[in-house]
Amino acid sequence: MQQPNSQAASDCRVWRRRLYLMLEPTARQAPGLSITNRCIAGLILLATILTLLETEPVVRALAPGFFITAEAALAMAFLVEYIGRVIAAGEDPRYRGWAGRLRFMASPWAINAFTLRLLKLIRLARLGRFSNAIGDLYRAVRGRRYELTVSLMVAGLLLVLTSSVIYVLEANHQPEAFGSIPRALWWSVATLTTVGYGDVTPVTPGGQVFAGLTAIVGIGMIAMPTGILAAAFSDAMQKRREQGEEYDND
Amino acid sequence: MQQPNSQAASDCRVWRRRLYLMLEPTARQAPGLSITNRCIAGLILLATILTLLETEPVVRALAPGFFITAEAALAMAFLVEYIGRVIAAGEDPRYRGWAGRLRFMASPWAINAFTLRLLKLIRLARLGRFSNAIGDLYRAVRGRRYELTVSLMVAGLLLVLTSSVIYVLEANHQPEAFGSIPRALWWSVATLTTVGYGDVTPVTPGGQVFAGLTAIVGIGMIAMPTGILAAAFSDAMQKRREQGEEYDND
Amino acid sequence: MQQPNSQAASDCRVWRRRLYLMLEPTARQAPGLSITNRCIAGLILLATILTLLETEPVVRALAPGFFITAEAALAMAFLVEYIGRVIAAGEDPRYRGWAGRLRFMASPWAINAFTLRLLKLIRLARLGRFSNAIGDLYRAVRGRRYELTVSLMVAGLLLVLTSSVIYVLEANHQPEAFGSIPRALWWSVATLTTVGYGDVTPVTPGGQVFAGLTAIVGIGMIAMPTGILAAAFSDAMQKRREQGEEYDND
Amino acid sequence: MQQPNSQAASDCRVWRRRLYLMLEPTARQAPGLSITNRCIAGLILLATILTLLETEPVVRALAPGFFITAEAALAMAFLVEYIGRVIAAGEDPRYRGWAGRLRFMASPWAINAFTLRLLKLIRLARLGRFSNAIGDLYRAVRGRRYELTVSLMVAGLLLVLTSSVIYVLEANHQPEAFGSIPRALWWSVATLTTVGYGDVTPVTPGGQVFAGLTAIVGIGMIAMPTGILAAAFSDAMQKRREQGEEYDND
């Protein structure tokens, strides 16, 4: 015979279990995210956009009260989520009991600061429907980290060499822009990456000829990592195909 | 014994069949487009170019009467095509009889508005000789939509992070250009995509060092989708080769 | 018994044969170009560079007599080559006899005009040591001409669409730069190709948001042909490897 | 019975051997670099950065004494390394004895000049943990040198042709920027590489239309080497995979 108290405790445990499955993405057996976590992801995205927009005086002036209200509402929602998480944490053996709850409250996932929210969003995205694609991209980039590091080293060497040469060629004519190698680096990085702001350009014939050569070398600097990544993705896809897996079956 | 009336109806039906085959690209058995549809595609292209040129006052001033005449002539041609289509629609079981014709006249393909014309042009191009190539490109891009979405998400994250950092570094020196994160986004997107307009550039040493790093990261942002698409196309071509198909046999 | 005259004619024929082998790259059995043709290629390159430099007033002022002398010397050299070619043409059955020589003198390869010289240079390069590489590149590009055409069509469509939208958004604020769709095309092409001159940029918030989206779409526009060419080259190399051929054995 | 003198000579040889193994990267049997060489690589990197920073007056003014002290300390460290190398060179049969030591002191690796230091750094990097990745990149680029040379030749031809055409179209309107073909080259190289400084842009309608076409052609010019390198890397990885080797096992 169950006593009423025990019955209530059992009910409570069932509810805690449901809450845990709703809030903890790793506890879920079906692929993808629960509806609760999708809403939380949406709220985090909304809070991020609001934080970004709030820095703009023009937008702030348009709706002075709106941001305060919205921030308060979002803070309330995240507080509710936070309390829910602390309650549900009892399902996890690591955070059981009062000591465990306090430990959980100090863990990074429980905190609602701005940068941690973004981390939480990335964590949710990783566990969502893009998990395969993110994993493949990550492995492809990681598997070629040596080649990518080497091409970054080549890029660094080219930056130092080209800025040294342009410094020699242009320092006397444009001391403000090319008066030292660190200053000339600003032009070098803009040219080798083909960004080409154009706020600083060589004016001497020698400097312009060298800038032209630098721009052509810059194509190679872009082609290098592109080629490495293309080969890595091609590789990863062939592996996936050989294993008979596809993304399309969802 | 056929009555003259029935003979005329039979003749009429043969002509309607011919008109249908001339105008409806999906009814054609031979590959490519009929001569009539090629002419219509040419006229749509001409009408589009005229509509674009007409917005330029200098061009309009050069030949004031020409545009009115040309637009009228094209409108007449599209009206003839429209009437032809309504007549030929009787060959399609869906649009038979008076009710069917009215239904056809309300369907998007029959209407001659500007944006719909472009859609019609795309539809014609898809059924023409480029159908295999368009299909392959479409499947290659669609088959990698998760990876491409992930790389767009990475791009979005990078845009937010770089504009937040440059806002902190440059807001005090250039409030007009970097006074808020949404404003700083304009610089971020120009740098990460390596467009580099140069209308807004950082001026503080810290901002310039960070801009250099952003430009180098931007190469990776371009290399990612390029690598994914390269692998997808490589994949699609291998499949096609294994099936023994080639584009060149036309 | 040979007569002296016949002996001289025979000698003459031997010399003509040697001249023909020296001057006609297709007659050579060994791979690469003869020394004579290498010298001619060098002279054409020199003449081209001189023609380009001659347009610059500063360079012309530096050495006023030099260009006249150099041009005269080069003209003399090409005249000698021309006479040599006309004599050697007798080895080719098509140009035998007086009528044949006149026909040869009218053929494009014999003429020494500026643009034809460049064509001759390309022809020599194609027959030289890069013949395999040029052939592979040509076949790779040609074999994917449909996909490349489709991606050019996509580019054209994007140019028209983006310039139409930016025209709507910016025409009132910057009539000089965005006052018509053809004018707005100048900005569109600079943004979608990621060239980004920066002489014309949107100033309204809506225009800047749209420009950011256009710049991101521009990455895809660059990734498309890059991916197609990468796959085509990968394909061509695999074919070559399967045939056991390599470039490195020279 | 060993004499004390001989004992000292033997001790000396053991120490010389240790010094040699510490300093000469090629003598090491374990993969990677010895701790001594890592420190030397770090010092070279530090000296390079100091040399670059020293050119900047603002930085020099901030810490006038620092640079002199740092340069002196680094010079001392490199002198110690130099003496160590001269002593250890006795282990190498080529540099044994007094004559050998003098020969070694004149060899490029022993000299500590600025540019040679960078060469030494590259040599150390090549022998370090990135040796496989550097070797693969080098072989991939070298194996496609003909195709890359051809695409450079195509780039050169495009530069000459586009600058000639823009010279014809713009010379009368902007003599300063497009007054000669060599001047127009500055615009051509900025456009075809998609750097797009924007300091010089065409202003006539004809020039702008041609510039748009040039920018689109520029995409192909970037896609060419990217595609070639992507195929080469893909090739190199497949070879490595077939041999069962991977980078990841370190």
C-alpha cells in the first residue's frame, strides 16, 4: 500500500523526468531537438539580435520602451528555464542532492550570460538536425589541419615579405601609409586577401608593378586553402558514400 | 460519310494539335525547344532588356518614340501568343471546354506580367538544351544543402562576432561608421566576403590588426562553400560517368 | 650524269627543306619548338612589350630614339622571317609554285600585323612544351561548357535582379549612381564578383542590408564556376593517370 | 691503459657529439625538432618580429632602450649558437679539421644575416612536424607546374588584352589613369584579381560595360588555379590513402 506522500513523490519524479527529457538535448532518444529546446534556441537567437540592435542609437530612439520590456520578458523566460534546469538536474547522477544542485548551478551550461548563450546556441545546433553536416565539416577541416596551418604559415611569410618590399619602394613617397613594415602590413593583408579596400595604394611605378605581382600571388594564397578544403570534402563524401549513408533520408 | 461540318472540325483539331506542339514545350518529343518557343524566349529576353533600359533617362531621351513603339509591338506579339495558348490549351485534358479555358487563363503560365515572363524564360531554359546541366547543378547544390546551410550559419556567426569586436575597438574613433554593432556589420560583411568597398575602414592600430585577421578568416569563409560545391560537382560527374552518360553527344 | 644546274637545284632543295623544318613548327618530329622558332617567339614577345610601352608618354620621353630604332630592327627581323617562310612554303604541297606562293602570302600566318603576331605566339605556345597542359585545360573547360554557361546565365539573372532591387532602394538617394537599372548594374557587377571598387555604395539602411546579402550571394557565384572547374580538372587528371601518362617525364 | 689526455679527448668527443645532435636537425633520428632547435626557431621568429617592429617610429619611441638591449641579447644568443655550430661541425666529415671549420664558417647555414635567418627558419619548419604536410603541398603544386604556368600565361594575355581595350575606351577621359597601356595595366590587374582598390575606375558607359565583363572574366581567372590545385590535392590525398598513411597518427 502506497502512502499519499510516497504517491506524491512518485508523481513528482515522473514530472521531473519529463522536464529533464524536455530540457536536456543529450537525453533525447529521437534525433533532432525537442519543441521546448527549439523554443529556447529561438529565444536565445531573439535575445542575441536584440542585444545587437540595442547598441544602435537610432533603433533605440525609435522604440525606447520596447527594449526594456523585451529584455525583461526574455530575462524572465531564461529565469524560468534556469529554475526548470536546476530542478531537472536531479535526473543526472552527477547533480543529485543539494550539493549536486549547487554544483550544477555553478556549471557553465546553467549560466545565462551573453557569450554563454551563444555557446548554448551552438551546442543546440550541434545536437539538432545539422549534427551530421557540422560533424563532417569539422572532421574535414580538422583532418587537414596541418596543410591548413602550412598554408597559413605561407600566408604569414608572404605578408612579411610583401610588406617589407613595399616599405622599401614606397616609404619615401607615402610615409603615413608605408613608413614602416607594420604599417605596410595593412596594405599587404588587404591586397593578398583580395579585399582591396583602396584606402592605401602604392603610387610609384615600382610600387604599382610590385602590387600587381602581389595581387596575382594573392590568388594563389586563396586557391591554396580552397583546394585543400575541396579535396577534404571530396574525401569525406566518398567515405560517407562507401558506408552507404546519405543526408537526404530525413 | 463525313459531313462538311465534321470535316472542318477535324481540320481545326489537326491545326490545334500543331499549335499545341509548337507552343507547349513539355508536349514535344524531340529534345530541345521548338522554333516558335525559341522565338518567344528571344522576345521575352528582348522585352526584359527593353524594360531595364527604359529606366535610364539618357537612353530614353536618345529615342523617345522607339520605346513606346517597341513596347506596343512586343505587347501585340505576346497577345498573339496568349490567344494561341488559350486556343491550344484544349489539347490538355485539364483545360478542355469553356470552364477549362477560363481556368487556363487564370493559371500563372498564361499571364504576361514582367516577373512571370522571367519565370517563363527560366522554365523554357530548363526544358531546352541546358536541361541536363541545370538539373546536375541543381541536384549538386540541393544534395549539399545541409553543409551549405552550416557554412552560412558559420558565416552569420563570424559576421556577428567580428562586428561586435570592431565595434568595441573603433566605436569611439568613428561613431558614424562603427557606432553600433548593426553599423559595424556593414564593414564586416564587406571584409569577410573580400568585397572590400573601402568606404569604411578601421583607423586604430588595434582595429587594423583585427581587420587583417578578419580578412584572412574571410578567405576560409569563401573556401568553405567553394570546397563543398567542388566536391558535390566532382561527385555528380563521377555518377554520370559511371552511368555512361555524357553531355557531349548532341 | 648530273648536270651542274641540276646539282645546284638539288642543293637548293636541301636548303629549302632545312629552312622549312626550322620555320614550320608542325613539320618538326621532335617534341617542342626549334631554336629558330623559340627566337621568333621571343622577338614577338619583345615586339608586343615594345608596342605596349610605346603608348606611355613618360617612357617614350625617356628614350625617344630607342623605340624607332627597335621597331625598325624588329620590322627587319620579321621581314627576313617572312621571306624565309615564303621560300620554305614550297615544301608544303598546298603552296607549291608561283600561284601557291601568292596564296601563302595572303594566308593569315604569313602576315605580321600586331594582333596576328599575338595569334602566332599562341600558336607557337600551343605547339611547344606546354601543349599537353594547354590541351588538358582546354578539354576540361570545353567538356563543362554547358555547366559554365548555366552558371553564367545564373550570374546574368542575379545581376539583373540585384540591380533592379538596389535601383528601387537607392534611386531617390543617389540618382547619379542608382538612378536607373543599367546604372545600378555597375554596382551589382562590382559586388557580385567581389571586386568591390567602392566608388559607388548604398547609403540607406535597406540598401546596405541588401548589399550585404548580395555580397554573400556573390561568394556562391564565385564558388559555382570554381567548383565546376575543380571537378573537371580532377576528372581529367584521373583519366590521364588511368592511361599511365604523366607530364613529369620530360 | 688510457692516458689522462686521451680520456679528456674522448670526453670532449662525447660532448661534441651531443652538441651536434642538439644543433643539427638532419642528424636527429626521432621525428620533429630537438628542444634546442625549437628554442632557436623561437629566437629567430622573435628577432624577425623585432626587426619588423623596429621600422615603426611610434613603437621605437615607446621603448627606445628596449630594442637596443633586445637586439644585443639576441645577437649574443646567435653568437653562442654560431660558436656551438662551428665546434659541432667536426662531427660532419665535410667540415673536419681546421680547413673544414673555415669552410663551414663560410657556408650559408652558419651565417646569421636577416634574410638567411628566415631561410634557416623555413629549413627548421621543413624538418619539424609539418614536414609531411609541406612535402605534400610542395609536390601537389610542383606536379601541376605546367597547368599553373599555362593559367599564368592566360592571366598575362588577359591583362594585356583588357588593358589595351580599356586604354582605347578611357584614354581621352582619364589620361592620368588610362593614358597608356602600362598605366591601364594597374586597373586591369586590380580588376582581374578581384582586388578592386577603386582608386581608378572607368567613367564612360563603354568603359564600365567592358569593366563589368572584365570582372566576370576575372572570376574564371581565379577559378582556374583554384580548380587545378583542388584536383592536385585531391589526387595527393588519394595516393596517400592508398598507401595507408595518415597525418593523424602523431
